[in-house]
Amino acid sequence: MDIQLTDILPYIVGGLTTVGSFIGGRRVKVASDKKAEAEAKRVEIDNEEKVLQMQLEYIVKPLETKVDKLIKEIKKLRFAINKVAECPYEADCPVRKELQKRENENEK
């Protein structure tokens, strides 16, 4: 009952092949997992950029436009109010009375 190397050689080669396949497969799986994780992170960043762009387009820019219009209107109103002192009808100015009335209502 002599065991020859040629008798056990297929088992040794099979075992080494199995171990090598396991190690190689594990490396491929780890690399695949890292690649999937990186892809998911890229998709997440792309989505965040899209949301930010939509916020800028639909919220920030329209608000900036409205604020600019309000600033212009306030400047006009300040100019008009400053001109009241030069008005010959200053003492009996209905606009001035209305502004003072609203100012008194806001203080209450």
C-alpha cells in the first residue's frame, strides 16, 4: 500500500486551486463592493448637486428678484417721504396723515 505522489497530486492541485479561487474570489468581491460603494456615493453627490441647483433656480433666484424690486420700491418711498418737507401742503398732507396713522397703529 504505497502511496505515490502521482496518486495524491490531483488532490493537492485541486485543494490549491480551491484555496486560490477562494482568495481570488474574495478579492474580486471586495473590489466589487468598493466599486459599488463609490458609485453609490457618486450618485448621492449628483443628487445633492441637482437638489441644490433646483433650490437656486426655483427659490433663491426668484427671491433675489423680488428683494431687488422691494429695495427699489423702498428707495422710491423714502425719496417721496423726504420730499414731504418741501411740499407746500405739508401741514395738510393726506399721505403724511395716513403714514402717521399706520405708524400709531403698529405701535399698539
